[in-house]
Amino acid sequence: MAKILVVDDSPTQLTNLAKIVEGQGHQVITAVNGVEGIERARSERPDLILMDVVMPELNGFQATRKITRDAELGGIPVILVTTKDQETDKVWGERQGASGYIVKPPREAELLAEIDRVLR
């Protein structure tokens, strides 16, 4: 199974996402903001990152851009998991390098299908 980094500043969302991912046998690593998410991506080398957008310090769009354009981290796919549900947000996320986009609260089946799609 995969090693998945979950980045979210909400303890509730972090716990819920981790529970869904772990329920499928994946290993979960967590971070509470974009800065920590980038640091954990560097140290842990996850197979996939689930990234919130609205966070302090460095938002998910900025963190995704830094990760996907980094020489070392660029191969790690990022799925944005966010409350931002406008089409322009989705397009902006794709422009930052995101491989997927899910609106919160995610339906478990939708989240797992997107994870499977991106990991293939």
C-alpha cells in the first residue's frame, strides 16, 4: 500500500481523512499547514499528498506549486481536498500542478476512487 501525506489545519478533517485512508491499508503521515507539509514531503517521500487549500502560513495552492515544481518532490502527486468549490478554484489548482481536486466534505468512495486513479 501507499504512504500518503495528509495536510490540513483542521484536526477534525485531518482525523477524518486519515481514518478513510488508513481504512484502505495505506500508511498516513500528517502535517498541519503548507510549510510543514513541504518539510514532511521532503523527509518522508510520500507516494501521494492530500492537501487542504485554506491554511495559515502557506496555503495549499502555494504549497502544491512549490512541491510540484521542486526538482526532488515534483514526482509526488497532489490531490487538493478543499471547501473551495468554484470551477475557477479547480482550474487554479490544476495550474499549480494538482493531479486531482475533491470538495469537502469528501464522500469516502469518491476520495478512495481519486486516490486509486492518481496512484495508478
